[in-house]
Amino acid sequence: MLQQAFDGLVSGAFYALLALGLAVIFGMLGVVNFAHGAFYMLGAFGAYVLLDHWGVSFWIALPVVPVVLGVVGVAVERLLVRRLAALDPLYNFLLTFGIALVLQDLVKREYGVQSQPYPRPSALSGSVNLGLFSYPSYRVFVLGVAVVACLVVWYALSRTRAGMIVRAATERPELTRALGIDVGRWVTPVFGAGIALAGLAGVLAAPMRAVNPLMGSDLIIAVFAVVVIGGLGSIFGSVVSGFAVGVLTAVTNFYLPSLSQTLVFILMVVVLLWRPAGLFGREEGVA
């Protein structure tokens, strides 16, 4: 069961990275970015293409692909999302949904629907002795990178002036604007950073999961549920609920396999009935 729980932490690492980016983007823009899963998929395919076409190793793809996707995210926000920002948020939801479909179809057109193989780095091909059991080195590495990424984001948001402005604008945008802070100038870099986190999760997923055009759409619905559980716009809640849902799903899979796939949605319903703003969301945001 301990090994199952550790598997849950690794799955939770992907939930946390994706939910963190979604929460920041939603808090700043009030937009549910349905294209987040597509950018996660592009992160995995970016690593695959770099290795297959140019022989670029995983270690180079790990920092390069998220940065490139972050720049793409900046361009998407500047050229598309910003034009609809003054309208009902439903328009941007439909826009990002359309972007997701376009990106998936472009990748399908080039690579088909077959899963593409991506080897684990040779340095991480073994296992680590954790005392009670041995565990694959790469999975330990994924968990470590996710924790470090979350800590870096936490430090940036809580210990730097720019980060505190972004956190305030994410969790209390109306109050931040009322204090005379120009929230709009931070929207573009935050959107790009959120997309970069999705790209990072995609690169980390490439050696573990099937690299195919639908890998993002298979995951993003569960990630939306994780964000709702933690509280829309809550940065801390997204990370905590991501890891918690991963562990609970893995443990449930150990005892009740038939329930594991729907557990996240059951948890979402229970949390919404008990606390509509989510575990760490602001109640006044629901009014």
C-alpha cells in the first residue's frame, strides 16, 4: 500500500503542476483555459520531436520545451485571449476549447493517433531503495522536479514584490485593482508561465506515459476537478489538492479498482456540496 501511495504522489505531481498553471491563469483572467491539456501534450511531443529529429536529449528538452511553450503562451494571450478579455468569459472558454481541438488535430495529422515511444534517460533507468521497497529512479525524479517547481513558484509568489502582486491579483483581483495596481500588465507573463508549467509536466510525462495527441484531453478533465476541489484561483489549494487526489486515487485503486477512475469527480461533488468555493477558495467568490 505504501508503494501505491508513492505512485499516487507521482500522479499527484502531474495534477499539481497542471492545476497550478490553471489556477494562476483563472485567477488573473477569469478564464478556464481548456487548451491547458493540449499544451501538456505539446510538451511531451516537443521532447519526442527534439529527440527523434535532432537527437536532443531529455536533459536539454526539460528546460527548453517549457520555455518555448511559455513564449507560445505569451503569443496566444497577446493575439487571441486578450481580444476577448472584455467579453463574457464563455467566449474565451470557447476560444481555448477551439485552440485545443486545432492543436490536437495538427498533431494527429502529422503523427497519427498511435503512441510514440520515448525512452527514459539512461541515468534514471534503475531503481532507488526507499527502505521498505525499491522504486523506479525516474518516478522519484519526477516527484522531486514537481516539488521543486512548486516550491520555486511559491517562493516567487510569496517572497518577491512582483510575485506578491501576481498572487494578490490571482486570489483577490478586484481588491488589487481597487488599490491602484495595474493587473493587466501581469496577465501576459502569468499566462505564459502557466503554459510553461503545462509544458514541463508534458516533458516529464513523455518517458512515463504514452505520447499521443489525446494524452492531454484524457487528463485535463480530472485536472479541472482538482482545481475545483482546491478552490478556483487558489494557488495553494491547487497544489495540495493535486497531491491529495493523486494519493487517494492510488490507494482507492489498491482497495476498490472499479472506483478509482471516478473518485476525483465524487470528491469534487462532495466538496462542492460542503463548501462551494472549494477547500481553499474564498466563499465570497461564490456569491
